[in-house]
Amino acid sequence: MPTLTGTVLLAQGGVYEIETPEGTVEASLRGRLKREERTGDKVVVGDVVDLGRGSGSGGEAWTIERVHDRRSVLARRAPGKAPRAKVIVANVDQVLIVFAAARPDPHLRMLDRFLVIAEAAELRPLIVVNKTDVEGEPAARALFAPYERAGYRVIYTAARQGVGVDALRDAICGRVSALARPSGVGKSSLLNVVQPGLGLRVSAVSEAVNKGRHTTVSAQLIPLECGGYVADTPGLREVGLWEVDLDQLHFYFPEFAALIDDCRFSSCTHIHEPGCAVRAAADSGELNASRYDSYRRMMLGEDED
Ligand SMILES: Nc1nc2c(ncn2[C@@H]2O[C@H](COP(=O)(O)OP(=O)(O)OP(=O)(O)O)[C@@H](O)[C@H]2O)c(=O)[nH]1
Ligand SMILES: [Mg+2]
Ligand SMILES: [Zn+2]
């Protein structure tokens, strides 16, 4: 019965834009699926769906008949009293975390939070450091060295000069990458050089920073000519840490792994216990102090900003 299978690129006001082998089509939810919809995340960006022809107001129209099982999700907390997940993007392979080396200065606390969100969702994080031309690549590399030491892959780019673009292209082609980034880091500029012809609007940095919000309004999947998609989800900042089990938090800081077995207590939270190997390593400089501080703030709930 399904005549076409495709990937949801955009979901807005009950209309879904779907990329299919026959081009991009618009579809609505079939009546039955619509009635099942409770949380607004029955069909989200990134979903693979089967389409059928149904009768719409203007005659024949595409309707979404079935949603394929999701292999991964990024969810945020739904508004309301009871904690409930609202899926914002489905079928993500990796989280592409973009910061600028300068202008705006990287907010490392936010980077650490994005990394924990990715780790908790079991999605591979990839860090992109753009605008390395501003203060030079060595300065950028020094700033992000703790992340490379922790085992994360960091790609250094300068969108204006086209530096690092091949490495970025290799890392995102053929995969679904969810973007996590503050405003004004050069996301649109980078994607425009990764894929000439995309024509994303580039904003003046001062304007973006002053407004304090993203220029991109709704979640959307950007198809790459080389295969794969980039999911630009302005809501990723709101994904937050609500779903992260604090007992597990130390596992989401990979460079802690070699240390925690040496803590005196197996239940060590690495905050106040005597004989804590993690704190000792932070004190001696073996562990990056800023990373440890991020951990401590998340544990103590001091991380809201
Ligand atoms: N020096 C330098 N400036 C850059 C680079 N990439 C982007 N910019 C500038 O940074 C500003 C913001 O670039 P955008 O590409 O619009 O950034 P964005 O992350 O898409 O911004 P929003 O969508 O507003 O959040 C623009 O003035 C760009 O010209 C870079 O590699 N080096
Ligand atoms: Mg932009
Ligand atoms: Zn400890």
C-alpha cells in the first residue's frame, strides 16, 4: 500500500515536508495517526515515513501512513508538571557541536553540557571550532586541547578561508548530524562552504549576539548532496540535562574513566569524599580544572545560565 517512503525535513503547523526518491513532497498526517498524536512528536524531523495518496481539500494529497521505528532520538522536556520527553529530532547519528574559537568567545560550560547530552543519548559528539583565523589556529588548538585529550574529535575550521572544510565534509557526509551551537559561531557560513549553493543567510555577528537567539526558527533537516543530513534544531539548548541520571554523570566525562576506580569509596560522587582520585587529579592539574568544575556544577545543580 505505501507508495512512497521518505525522510521528514520540516514539520510545521501540521504540514510535513518530506524528501522522497521522487523529490520533496508535502504531506499531512493520516486521520488515525493524528488522533493518536498526544505530545506533538508522533512525527518529527528525521523520521522515515511511508506515504499514501489520500483525499485532501484540494483533491488527492500525500498523507503519512506509517512512521518507521526510530534508531535514536534527541528529546527535550515537554512543558507541563509531569516530566515527559518530547522528541525534537529522530534518527540522529552524531551531534555536531560548533563553537567559535573567538568572536564570540567559546562558552566552555555550554560545550561541556552539550557533550553530556550527547553522551547520555549515546550519540557520538564531534566538536567543530570555527573562526580559527581570528586569533590563529595554535591558540584555538590550545584552548580545545583538553577535549582532544579526553578523546573527542575536534575539527578546526575557518569558514571564510575554507580551512578545514574537507575534514568537516568527510565527517558529516552520509550521516545525520544534529547541530548544537550558540548563535553567531558561523554555522551558516560553514554549511555554505561545505555545500556551495545552499545559500543560507549569514548574519552580522553583533546582530546575532544582541538578539541572543538563533536566526533559525524551527527544527529542520538540511539534505547534503554528498548524502546525509544536518539537523538544525534550535531547541537543542533546551534539551538540557533533565534526563541525565546524576549517578551516571561521571561516565559522561570520558577522561574520568581511568580515575574513578581509584576513588576510596565505590559510591564516590567526586564532590566531597576523602580519597577521591578525580578531585586529586583536578588539584594536581592532571585533569582539566574547567572540565572538573563543569562536572561539579552539574552535580550540584549550579549549571543554569
Ligand atoms: N573571522 C571569521 N568570521 C566568520 C567565520 N565564519 C563566519 N564568520 C562571520 O561570523 C558571523 C556570523 O556568521 P553566520 O554564518 O551567520 O553564523 P551562524 O552561526 O549561522 O549565526 P546565526 O544563524 O545567527 O546563529 C558573520 O559575520 C560571518 O561572516 C570565520 O571562519 N572567520
Ligand atoms: Mg545562521
Ligand atoms: Zn571520587
